[in-house]
Amino acid sequence: MADKKPYVLVSVFKEDAKEQDVAQAADKIATIIDDWNAKGNMIWSGSFDDNKTAMSVIEGDQSTAEGFFNTYNDACKSFLSSYMYQWDAMPLLSLLGQKQAAQ
């Protein structure tokens, strides 16, 4: 069994994003997230106050996380630029995680 690790997904609305594309993808995105949760996987997400950028944290082995990201990205690529990083690749978040674990 592969080790589960946290992954960070960052999504930014594209300059030419169309409201219609976002509305059409909403149900598909909700289903992707519901399916992820139904399998017992963790996801935490929130948006930044610029109203353009959001971040999600998921946990899984590399293959599972990449599968989730690819499905999500396919549903959103017409209006979002999305990137996935393994948690340790984001030093600030890793430091915060280590500090929380030490408390």
C-alpha cells in the first residue's frame, strides 16, 4: 500500500473565463468532490480574498492524487489554470504543518 501524503491544488481563474463555462462545470465539480469524499478521502478547500484564486488540500498516494487532479483539471481547464504540488514542495506550508505537529 502506497503512503498517503498531502497534496496542494492551486487554481486561478483565467483572464478569459466565461461565467457560462463555470456554471456548466459546477455539477461535474461537485460530483468529483463528492466521489472523492465517498471513497473516504480528505479534501479541504477555500478561496483567497482576491476572488480569483483557490487552494485545496487533498490526501492520497501519488497515483490517486494525480488521478483526482487530472479529473478535476479536465472539468475546469476551460476557465481555470490549476497546479498540484506535493505538500513538501511548498516550504511555507510544510513548516506550518511541522509546527502544528510539534504542538
